[in-house]
Amino acid sequence: MDAFLSKQEPNEITDALFKITDAFTNSIINLKEDNTLLDDSVDSRIVSFTTLREVANSSLLSSIFLEDHLTSREWWASNKSISVPTTNSEKYIEARIYFYGVDLSTNYLMLSFTHFENSLRSIAKAIPSTKFPNASEDFWKIRNYLVDHSGINPEYKELIKIFQTIRNSSHNGGFHNRDTEVVTYNSRTFTFEKNKPISFDLWNSIEFIMLEINRFLLDLMTSQVISSISLIKHPFGTINFITKK
């Protein structure tokens, strides 16, 4: 995965994250307009989009910092809190830029999938007479159940599989350690070769996947079986933050 990050310009990462945050924001607006009774601080039908948007927003700030500052040699020269080696300084700066971008992509994918998975599990638990009352089963079962039960496009299963497989590769340094598989969604093919790193344009793929995840969530939340539930508690809605005095 990491080897392909260097092919993406910082402004392209920023543009991708702008599009992702806008998509999640528009979904929140549409859902709240269609159902004014939804509690946007508790209900998963809103919080699912909010958590994903805020991860993208935080990553967007990082990409702007990368684009506006880390790629500027003037910034490095004027920043007195960072000690740049006098020898091989250019190599040192390029390494910081590269690994900052690597961590940005990995952290964004990991945290986004964590929120995505938590949200889907909360929905699976809230369905009347649900098949998974504890939603503690393997995630692929939850994925299939929600897609089938809600009656939305079955191809979304492949989308989520792509998202999950890329996330799983992050646990292995960007390598796919299972059998080789080819997954196609919306006329776009992703090939995962066993014991080989992810070999496609990473940020372009992230943009594609997250925009489609937004579409999946919107279709799921507005499906009759999910929209008719009175309340779907999201785990974040149960957190009580303590204000320090």
C-alpha cells in the first residue's frame, strides 16, 4: 500500500477528503430534512454519518498541513522547534513527508472502518426480531444480513468487502495475507494478491470507496425496514463526557 502513496500529490489527497466530507454532510442534511424527529446526537441513522465525516475532517486538516507546510522548505527552515539534520536534510524532509502521508492513509482507513462497523452493528441490534440481537458475530454476517433484510442493492456486499479487505491489509503492513481474490463493484475491479502489497492508486480508491459507502449508508437508512424503527442507539450516544474544571 505504502509504495503507491507517493504517487498521489498532497492536493489530490485534500481534494478527495473535501469530496468525502461534503458527501457525508449532504446525507446528514437530507436525512434530517426527511425526518425531523431523528436525534442527531444518539440515533445511528445520523451518528453513522457524523462519525465518518469527522474522521474525514480530521484527516482533511492533516492533508492541508501536509500540503501547505510539510512540503514547504521555508516552513522547515523557519520552524525552530524541529531540529533538521544539517547533512542529508533534503532526504530527512522527504522521509517525514512520505511517512506522514503513509500514516494519514492508514489511520484514516482504520478509524473509518471502526466507526462504520460499530454503526452497522448498532443497526443490526435494533431491528425488531433481529437475527443478531447481540451483533457480536463475524462482521460479514452482519453485512450480509443488513443488505438482504433491507432489500437494497446486493452489490453493496462487494463494496463493503473491498473496504474491509483494504482495512485488514493495514494489520499486515499493507500486504494481503489471505488467498488471492478479485472483487468487482460498480464496474471497478480490485485485485488482492496473496502475500503482496495493495497495488492500486490508494487515495483515488479511498475516494471511490468512501463516496460509495456514503451512498450505501443513505440507501440503508432510508430503506423501509430501517427508517421505520423508532430509535437506533449508537454507541457514541451513550458516552457522558466529563468537563474538567
